[in-house]
Amino acid sequence: MSAVQEAVSEAPVIEDAIPKKAMALGPMASLVILALLLITPLFVKNFIIFQMTMWLIYAIAVLALNILTGASGQFSLGQSAFYALGAYTSAILMEHGNINYVLTLPVAGIICFAAGFLFGLPALRLSGIYLALATFALATAMPQLLKLGVFEHWTGGVQGLVVTKPDAPEILASLGLKVSQDMWLYYFTLFVSIMIYVFSVNLLKSRSGRAMMAIRDNEIAASAMGVDVSLYKTLAFGVSAGITGVAGGLGAIAVQFVAPDGYTIQLAIALFLGMVVGGVGWLPGSLAGSAFIVFVPNIAEGISKGLSGAVFGVILIIIIFVVPHGARQLAYGAQSLIGKLRRN
């Protein structure tokens, strides 16, 4: 028997590539989380609302990385480059083109999709740690590229660009609703997050998603079964980069400032860390992973300002040892426990 035949016989069929566990939360859990996300901003201060906005924005970026790594099996340490590209696209369109902030997000997504797709073409020859190193190089080079004098008129060079924070729509004021800038931006980000989450779940359940997961499980078997490996690998890169670009655009609007040093390799590592903590390949875990990279550093600094990095590292090591599969492991364990209690 040939090597291809052996691979095909051992590999799962594409239709069975979807994990037995659902890639999305159940209806009840989804409604509870949505209710909490809708109600919480009404009872907290603007700073907490800002932190929750950044939490959702990073959740979008972590989800995008999950599509690339969890669904298609391609490792990337270069998501910060696409995040920066999306952020600068929105900032430039808003400040130089006077374009409404809502319209800048799809433009940022399209530009980043094209950049990711084009980057994915030469990356087809790479896999594993070599692909990770190539994307690492991209993340390292991006801040330097943004500082080039050729782009300084548009990017602001080292000093960056200040972005005007959008006000809430006037129709809300006419209805007697007093909504602050931070609260409006939070609910707007929440709406975008829900749309992207629904799109991502449907993508992974579609034929294209099953093809990506078949490539992840066994590339040779997927190719033997007629899957266009090159197309779906580059498509995964493009989709992941496009979603990351939207997150970057939202981040620029929320922070009101973009600068090259805000998009270093540390951001790429943080997003990768968020994916691991949330559970690789489990989309709902993006919320847990982004919560870790947004809130845990503050907790570590509260414990010890001088040793905040060490405290953060200790917390991370404990999580990796206790729950190596991240939030997904906790969710599945809780689901199994509830099922046993119901049967008893």
C-alpha cells in the first residue's frame, strides 16, 4: 500500500473533521454571557467600560488567530502586524480622509485580508516552526516599516497619529438616552464582536471550514481527497488577517492613538498566549484568553509592582499545569459535571 493510501485510510473524512464537542456555546450559556455583557457597563465606571472594550477587541484578534491555528493548523506569531495595519488604516481614513469610523472597519478588514492572503502564498512552502519564524519576522519588521519617512505624512512617523473618539449617535440623545463615548463604543464593539463570532462559527461549520480542519489533521489525506490545500491555507491566512484588521481598527478608535511602538512582537505573543489560555480551536475561549491578557497583568501589578512580570509568569505556569487545554477544558469539565448531576 502506498504512503498516500495509508494516509487516506488513517485520516478522518472531511465531514467528520468538526469536533464532536460544539465549536460554539449552547443557547442557554450564550444568552447568559450576552446578558452579562449587555448589563455590566450600566453599573461600572468609564475606565472599566474602556477595559471591557479592549477585552472584546482582543477577543476578536484571539478568535482570528484561533481560526488560523486552531482550524487550519498554521502557527503564526505575526498577528500584531495585521493588527497594526488595520489600526493605521482606520486612523488614516478617519484623520486624513474624514471618513466615518464605521466605514473604516470594513476597509481595514479588506486591506488586511488581501495582505494576509498575499503573505500566505509564499508561506505555503513553510510549516511548523519555520512558518512561525516567518511570521515572527513580519511582526518584528512592521513597527520599523511604519516609522519610514516615506509613510510619515500618513502615519505620523515615530510620533504616531491621534484619533478622534466618536460620539454616540444623536438619535440616542433625542430619545432621552444619555450614553457616554466609552459606553457607546463598548456596545458598538460588542455588536461587531457578535457578528464576527457568528461568522466564524458558521465558517468553521461550512465546507470551507471542514476543508481547513482536514488540512490541519492530515494534509496529505486532504489533498488526496480533492481539497485544494494551497487555496484553503492562504484563505485561512486571509480570513484571520482580515478579522485581526477589524480588531486593530476598533483598537485604534478605542485608544484614540496609534504609534509604531504599540504594535511590537509583544502584542503578537500576547495574542498567541490568549489563544492557548482560551483553548486552541475553541472559539468561545477567545473571551477567556483575552480576559487573561487584559486583566491578569493588572492583577499581577496589584500583587507586586516591582515583580509584576514574575507574578504574571507564575500565574501563567499554574494555569498551564492545572488546565493545559485552557478554558475549553474547564468548560467541558463543567458540562460533564452538570450532566452527571442531572442524571443523579
